[in-house]
Amino acid sequence: MIVIVRDTWRAVLVVVVAVLLREVFAERPAAPTPVVATSTWQPTPTVATGWPVQQIVVEQPPARPLRRIGEAFVDLGDAVIGAVRR
């Protein structure tokens, strides 16, 4: 009986490690080009000021794969504790 439980846990751990490795080494698509906020109406300057037009660039926060892995382990631990308590 204990052998079946041990083999089941090994299979679950193999699946978890495979999923985590797939997430870590997955190729991410290229970041989209930043969106520049512009209005449709722009006044026609009568005198050239020499100042360049300022563009607003929105940056995406950096990806954090270790945080996702940590959250996955915490969720797995919560699921295991919940299964053991029942």
C-alpha cells in the first residue's frame, strides 16, 4: 500500500517539475511596441520654438518567473495540506 502512495507522489512531483521547467524555459513573445499617446488636433505653431515634442512611453513591469514559481509551490503546498486535513 505504501508503495502505491510513494509512486503516486513521485508521479505528481514529476508533473509539477515538468510544468515548472516548461514555464521557466518557455519562449516569450517579443514585447509590443510602446503606445504613444497623441491627440488628433495639434495647433499649428506660428513661431518655431526649437523644443522637441515630448512623447509618453508606457513601460511594462519586468517578468518575474521566480515569483510565479514560488506562488505555484505555495498553491501546491496549500492543496496538499487541504488534502491531508480532509
